[in-house]
Amino acid sequence: MGASTNARDGTGASADPAAPRGSQRGADASSATGNADASSARGNADASELGKFDALSSRFWDPKGEFRPLHVLNPVRARFVAERVTLTGTKVVDVGCGGGLLCEALARAGAQVTGIDLAPGMIEVARLHAADQQLAIDYRVADADAIAREIAGAAGAAAAGPSAAGTAAPGPAAAAAPGAFDVVTCMEMLEHVPDPARMIGTLAQLVRPGGHVFVSTINRNLKSFMLAIVGAEYFLRLIPRGTHEYERLIQPSELAQWSRAAGLTLRELAGIEYNPLSHSASLSRDPSVNYLAHFVRS
């Protein structure tokens, strides 16, 4: 029980479970404010990660393939969200949506869902599967930073009045501004971006004041190293070897610090346990390996 279910990262594992968080990953909390810098122009993404998942996209909806743990975990994630917000008619964006597992679950619950990912193959698979299921989901190959900037620009133009808006047609994200999205989800992605603190700032910019942000990730400690890396990858082979990199994992205290800096208030923290024998998942009170966090924007 408790084996990791995260299957997004493919950069290799640290040999030292006690190693400190790397300086690149341990960005100062001030970066969560979303201020533009040189890296923001390139987007907060890892090209090698995108390529790996793009290559696997055709097998995303195989419930017994490489993404089997995500298929098992998805009902738990969707229920966690649905029990904390009213989804009917709610505007939701899933950042790092992959092939659309969570998007489809939220759409079936009545939400107006947008899914964004930078892997074109994943978005194509998501669109095809949604069409086959007759679900209206707005999938985009898009960068979360760019959409946040578009929303901020549209909101600023609206506040300045019609003359400031110019004649250019607004983008799809701008049509949702001001207020943007009611709910933002980001599952199994934070530990795979170059700057997770800045990504938290971006998520905060996407959600309206009073809106909700849901994040899932993996803790960084000896137990998570043994279960998420040694157990899940090398012993049980639930996911491919090298799926996780220890230094990229995120402690709840780090996540809380970045979120406070971004104007988000932590509402709830819950653990997720995965039973590798029965291939089942459930919520728990233990966030020492996989965990979910619920935030509200101030």
C-alpha cells in the first residue's frame, strides 16, 4: 500500500534519498508571484518530458498500459474535487491534462472544462476520445503562463475601458476574463516542471478570487523514496524505471509556502494510498507519499 501512482516524470532517480532539494527546484517563494523573467519566455516546461509523453500518447487510454496507475487514481482525484466544489456549470481548467482522464470525469459531472497541455500528441488523443464519448471539452496545446498573461491583459484592458482594448480580437482565454476560471486543477505535474514555485503562481493567476485550486504531487522523504521509486519502479514495476527524480519531489511545507506567496490559502491536505495488489486507490490522512491539496484564492 502507498506505492506511488505518478507516471509523468522520466528523468531518472536520485541515488541518495537524503539529498537536499536542488537549487533549481528549490526556487525562492518570491518566484511564485509569476513575474516574467528569461525562463518565462520559454515556458515553464521540460522539453524532454514533453517528448517522452508525446511518444506514449497513443497508449494513454489503455487501462492496463503504462498509464494504468492514473486510470486507477482518477476516480479518487475526481471525487476529491467534486466533493469540495459544485461542478455543474463551473468553469474548470486542467493544467497538464495529458490525454484527458480528469477532464472527462469533470465534464461528466457537469463542468465546463478546458484542458491544456504542451504535448500535441496527448491533446490529439484527448480530443479524439472526447469526441468518441460525445463530451464537449475545450482542449488546447497551450502554455499555462501564456494563458495567464492573456487573462491578465484582457482584465487590464477591460478595467481601462474600451479605448485601451484596441481592435485585436481577444484570444479564447481572454473571453473568460475577468475572473478567469472557477476551478484550476494540476495533477501529477508540479514535480516535472523546471520551476514549481512559479507554476503555483501561474495557477493562482488562472483562478478567480474565491476560486479553487487542486494540486496532486509526491512528498519528498525516505518513505516516498522507498515506495515511489524503489518499490513502484524497481520492485513492483508499476511504472517504468526512471519515472521519478527524487530531487523534484515536493514537500507539503514547500507547496504551502509557494502557495501563500501566490495568494492561495491551503484549505485541505489529503494523502492517497495505492494498493499494488488490488490496483485500487483511496484517500487517507497520511500525505507522506502521494497527496492532494485544496487551495482557495484570496
